[in-house]
Amino acid sequence: MTALLPMPAPSAEPVSGPEASALIDARIAGLDDWRGAMLARVRALIREALPAVVEELKWRGTPVWSQDGILCTGETYKAVVKLTFAHGAALADPAGLFNASLEGATRRAIDLHVGEALDGAAFQALVQAAAQRNAQARAARKPASQAKAKSPG
């Protein structure tokens, strides 16, 4: 049985920036099996695809990657690493990576089990599509007065 992860006392408050990155490092190090290796690979793929991505720790220790909003989370369970895309239902998935949380209208997830491979290029394409979707949604939320160019006058 794998030992519990070395984490500080759970907090309901989200943590971001270098502190979150250090806590994610600790989480990965505490997973001394295939889940830690998979989470480390996922993290590296996300950082490579989006160098400006923001790492956060939310919901009592869940790694979260954000850019103009949540892109995806990296949850670890006994038998699965679950990568949940906050707005995955809005993303094209030509490689068919989404294999969980398919019934909802918003989220989609990728469940990875021991021994399974993750198509890195297809995953990075999903991450980039999620960032593009978030940027478009953010732009659409701008007040009309900011979105319209001032007419000469």
C-alpha cells in the first residue's frame, strides 16, 4: 500500500505561484509509484505546451493548471490519474483521449491507469485548445465599452 502523500495540513484556500509549484513537487515526490511518474509527465507536457501556465493547488491539494481560467486538474486516486478539463465538452478531441466524465455538458476527463500510455502531442493539443477556449471566453466577457474601439470624433 502506498503511503499518504507528504502535504501540509489541507487548506480550503487556493495556493498559486511558486508556493503551489513547490507543493506540486512534493505531491509528485510523495507518489512513489506510476502515478507520480504520470503526474510529472503530464505536468511537463502542460508546461511545454503553455510556458505561461499558472500552477495552483485547490480543493485540499489538487494540482490545477490555469490560463485565463482553469484548464485542467490532475487528481490522483489509488488506481487512476484523472485529468479533468473544466470545459472539455467544448473541445475537439480527434485523438479520443477523453474517456471519463463523458455524460456532462461541461467537463471531460482522461482516466489513466497503470501501464497506459498518454499520447503527448494529442494531450498538448487539448491543453492548447483549452487555453484558446478560455481566452475567447474571457474576451467575450469584457464589457462592451472596452471591447469597442472608440470612434474618431
